[in-house]
Amino acid sequence: MLGLLAWLPATAQRPAAPAARYWVTFRDKGGQTLQPATYFDAAAQARRRRQHLPAFDSTDLPVRPDYLGRVRTLTDSVTLVSRWFNAVACLASPAQAAQLRRLPGVRRVEAWPVHPLLAAHRPSAAGPLPVRLPAPLTPADLALARRQTAALGAAEFRRAGQQGQGLRIAVFDVGFRGTDTHPAFAHLYRRQAIAATYDFLRRAPDVYRGGTHGTEVLSCLAGQLPDSTFLGLAPAAEFLLARTEQQGRERYAEEEAWLAAAEWADRHGADIINSSLGYTDRRYFPEQMDGRTSLVARAAAMAVRKGMLVVNAAGNAGDDPNWRSIGTPADADSVLTVGGLDPDTFLHLDFSSYGPAAGGRLKPNLAAFGVAVTAVPGGFERAEGTSFASPLVAGFAACAWQQQRDLPVMALFDRLQQAGQLYPYFDYAHGYGLPQAAAFRAVGPPPALPAPTFDFVVADSVVSVFIRPEAATVPTYTLPLLAATAPQTALGAVGPAAGAPAAATAPAAPLYWQLRDATGFIVRYEVLEVSQRAVLRVPLRQLPSGGTLRVHFRGYTASFEAP
Amino acid sequence: MRHNQPLLRLLALLLLAALPRLASAQRVLLRADPATDTIPGRYGPNRAFYQHLYLGYTAVTGAAAGPGAKLRYPQSAELFAGLRNKWRVTGSTAVGLDARFAYLRYQLQQNSTKQVPNSQLHYRESLNLTQLQLEPFARLSFGRRGNVVGNYLDVSAWGGWALASNHSYEDRPGQGQGTRTLVREVRPAYLRRWNWGLSTRLGAGRYALLARYRLADTFSASAPAAYPELPRWLLGLEVGIF
């Protein structure tokens, strides 16, 4: 359905045979050259220099015009030209496709059906597109608005002057209706921080139409409440807004729009791509979530190779028995996949898609609040979905990258994972957990290594986990400066061992444990509420052969090897 | 009481031993077993095997092969409900077997030319068959897709046995003082109880357009030769329940 607009000119000129979409890959780019100084935006050139990438490589060269010309002559309906994949998407009849296969220079012609790309947004009861002004925010909403960034360490970044300055973030979404007039983004327009916009469906610069999902996502990067509270961590960054899919009445989108937007973002110097989208079962099987099957996954991997960090929502299929796992492009290894956390418990939200990716690969990578206050036309509202966790982490990444600007993208990727609250512990619901700004502290002492908080004790056929007395204390509660940063649970088990500043906003620390087999695959994991020091007993026979029992409590992770 | 202390200790030990062996006394906030819940499924709309219920309506289409058996439309129709079993062969092909109950009604027009099953006129009259049918089919699907039914074309052959058949009519006013009289002639010999034919479906997701062609004759050899063959085509809609 998304391709309909692109089809119109072609079908108008060539109405003869029913056309299907095809993906035509060429063999070479012989004779093509590129002037990177003119083709790439200055920011794109700078990004490549910073990351020690060549000014351009063969994937940046244009598609051979003679090859392109032949395809245009034969089909007259080319909808996408991809330099990265040396390919074009076009509409053609089966007979034309057969002719395409015989053209010189054509490596492959694949049928390329149109399929939906779904926003990783969980519509609230009020529906995804509010037709009325949203209700005023409640005190609880205002508290959440502060906590959604405070939990990531917004105060630490702010003190260090890191709010995404000098970073350029591309946001791919279903539309940004109301963004240009919403007071939450007035500060962006005042300083002309919207560097470029493009609607890849209508092929026009106006993106302020379609759905409001993009507006909500952007607000989790740089939106601002009337009381000056920022809803995201990168209000000082620059933004590229790309409309790559449709929602509502025009709900469906295509992968090629995502690819086109990624190439556009590369050319315009994006450092980070935030994409709150994902394909699931309408086109793929869970076992195809291998990062190599879908075009969007391959496009995202290519974007990372160009030096851009791609942050993608894990998806909202966690409570869908027919899917449950992450979609694509979140399945790509080099895509930073973000799951959703409950702001009250800091634990996995039921709807947040689970890992692992196909082949048992670790996904999601990180997690952030999957319930957030967002800007919508006419005001603000509370929304839920991993769509909003993703920009929160993208903003975090912008601040981290600002602090270490020369970090190669995959080194940043690793550092972001290491900043996870659970690191080095990992599970398929939380990834490495909520990233903490303290891990990127520029000045002052680095975060201290966590002290052991528990011990393994083997007795007979059981391995038990006992929390150490010094980690089992519940300190006297101290009033915070603002109630918004107060613990959200009455358990109050925030102890000195938690250490990190974010502990002030966190609820009681639970205990995470898992059983891993000899290959590292997590065969079982749990999160336990801690109400006694003798917290866990695991029969040794339940440990996989050659596997481990891994436990995490209050920042400390340790493993017990199966005997 | 003192002599009971060893017994109490023994009881306490037994209780401890009987405590849950794993994570005792702790509330589980989240639990997952990837070893079992991430195994690629073999069952699903586009997996090796899939099974679902369906129901539908097909209207008898066309006219009888001769005079004397004009039908009323759309009352002349078949309602059916069944179970579909589908086995995937390749990404785009599958085979399957349907089992269904089908209730077929031929509602006869009451006019002066009527000959089936006789020339008597009634307020309402019909020939009814309740059938158990089996239908093996072959499916060709279009386009790459995930674990969804998608768009498809089925071709099939079907056959069935009429578990019940009858000729029913209603007279108004009824006999005697009755306002109406309902008469049901069960298993009339002139109705053939075995039926078979060909069918095709064009579907998208749970909805499908359906055409069935009956190869078997409606009437048995014992039927009067003047009985015209009733319409062979059934056209309608089917809805999958999944």
C-alpha cells in the first residue's frame, strides 16, 4: 500500500500489464566516480574523518547510468535507486522482469512485494491519533517526565554540558504532524536545529503530516515541557526528520523507504539514526530475524558501517503469542536494540519484545522506560511502547558520543552496552539494562567496581546464593530534593552498595539470575524480589552440563560454574 | 511435652526438606525459559502444519437444466462449517484436507410449471441435504510472507455423503383447524446421497471467495426422467476462524 504513491506516475504512463515490485541488483559500478566534498554534507565528511573511514567507498558511488537507463527504458517505474546496494527497486510486469534479467550488468532480479512496516508504538486506549486535545498532565505524569531522563543520568550529562551538542540525529518515522508548531520543539526551530526533512513516500520535504508518532518519538529526544523539563537527553542536537512509512488510513510502508532514508541520512551527516519501527510476522518468521534476511536489517548494518549508530526499538510483541521476539531491523547485530522498562519497577514491560535474535544472539542490547510522557499536537500525554525507549537511549548515546567524539561507532556501541545497569549481566528481556550516564563520566573518579554483594555456597546437591550482610541493609530513607526523583516503591531497599547516582530514582534492587549452557545461551532466567538473605537455591542437577549459574545483585555479577 | 521435642525436631527437618527446592520464599517478578519458548514453531498459518475452523455461505447459482424446477434465490444455498488441515510443501505451495458439514437447500418456486418433486403447489417447499464432505486441496500462495495465511488460490475436489435428506413443504392454511401444516418426507429415494465435484477458492487471509461445481447428479436413477438437473454451481464466501 505504501508504494501506491510511487506507483501512480508509472501506472499512469504504462497501464498495460499488472505490475509487481522488483529489486534489481547490478554487477558493478565500473567507471563511476564521486566527489565526496560535493556529494556529502560537511557533517557527513567530518563523521567519516572522525571515525577514520575513507572519504567514500565503492558503496557510495552512483549506480551506473547506462544500467539505470536501461531499467528505466524497460519499466519506466523506478521507485528507488540505492547506491549502497547497487540496486534499484522498480515496478514491472513478469514479462518485463524476465527482460530485466537478460539485461547486461544485471546480477539478480528478485520479486519485492509490498509489506507493512509497523511502528513499535502501543496505541493507548485513546487511540494513536488524538482527535481532541490531550488532557493536562497529572502530577504523576510530570514526575514521569522527569524520571524518564533522570533514570538515565540526565543530571550527570547536564552537569557535564552534554546535551547532544554537535550531534546530528536522524529520526525515521510515520510522520511528524504538529512538530513544527508544537511549543515543545520551539527551541529547536529557534536555533534552526532541524537540519533537513524529507518525506520518502511523497518525495517532498514536508514531513509535518501523516501520523504523530514521529512527533512523540522526537519529543523523547528533544521535547520540552512548559516548565522547561526536557523529555529527552539530546535537546541540543541537530535533527534530520524522515518520513518513511504511513500510519492509520495509510498505514503501510516499505523497506526501501527506510533504505532511501538511511542513504539520505548518511549524505546529510547523521551520527545517529533512531528508528522506532519493525517488521514482524506479516512477512517474516522468527528464525529469519538473523540480521541478514530483511533489507532493512542489511540497510541498518550498512548504515553502521558508514559510521552511524542505529538505535531501534525492540518492538511491542512481547505479549503476542504468535511472535514475542524482536522484529527487524532490530535483529541486526550492529543495531542497538532497545527494550522497554516499567518506570515503577525498572523491570521488563510485558509488551516489550524478547530476545534472543535468531541463532541465540543477544538481543535486546539495552532498555529504557517504555512508558513516557511525549508531545502530541495540542499538548502532552503519557504513551507506552518501545518506540519511546529507543529515542531515550538515542539521546543517551548522543550525550555519550559528544563526550568522546572520536569514538568509532562500534566502540561506542560496546561502551553503551557496558553502561547498562546490569552489565556484565545480560538477559533476553532487559539486555544489559538501563544505561547509566556515570559510565561516561568525563571528570572525577571513574565509577568504582562493585563490591561483592552475595556468595555461592555449595552444600550437597544444591548451590545456594546468600546475600552478604553488608548488602542486605535497608538504610534510613532520606528525603530527595524533588519528590519526582523519589523511589517509587515502598520496599525502600536502596542500599549503599547500589552506588550509582541513579539509585536515588530506582526501586528496590531485585536479584537477577540465569542458567546458561556451555555455549552461553541462556536457557532460563528469572528476576526475584529480595526479601531474605538466603535468596536462591538451585539443585546442581538443573545446571546445564558445562554451563553456569549467573547472578546479579546491586551492580555485582558473579557466576558459578557447573562442576 | 518434653518427650515430644525430638519428634518436633524431626517434623521441622521434614518440613525444611519439603520446602520448594528453587528460589524458596522469593517472589518471582519475571521468569522466562528461552530453552523452550524460543524454539521455532512447526505449527502456524505458514508452518509445516496448520489447522483451523471455517464457515461460509454459498448461493446456488444458475438455473435448472430444464423446466419444472425453478428455484428461489438466495434461499437456495449451502451453509457449511468445517475443519481445515493444511500441510506446507514449499514456501508457495501447500496441500490440505477439509472436513465439513454442509447444509444444502434447494428452495423450489411454486408455479404452474413445477414438476419437482411433483406438481402440487405449497406455500413453501424445499429439498434439503445435510452432508458430510471431504475435500482434498492444493494451494498456491502468492508473495513472500511470514507466518500468515496470505493470498492464495486453492483447487480441490470434494465428495460427500448425505447424512440426511428430505423433501419439506409447508401449507397455509394447514389441514383441519391448523394455521399451517409442515410435512417432511425423509430420505426420498429420488435424491442421490453421494455427491462429488470440483472447487476453487481465492483467498486473502481469513476471507475467501469460493466456487464449487457439482459433477454428481442431484437425482438418483430412481427419479422420474422428467426431473431436470438442478444448478451445479455454488458461489459464495468463506471465513476462516483463526
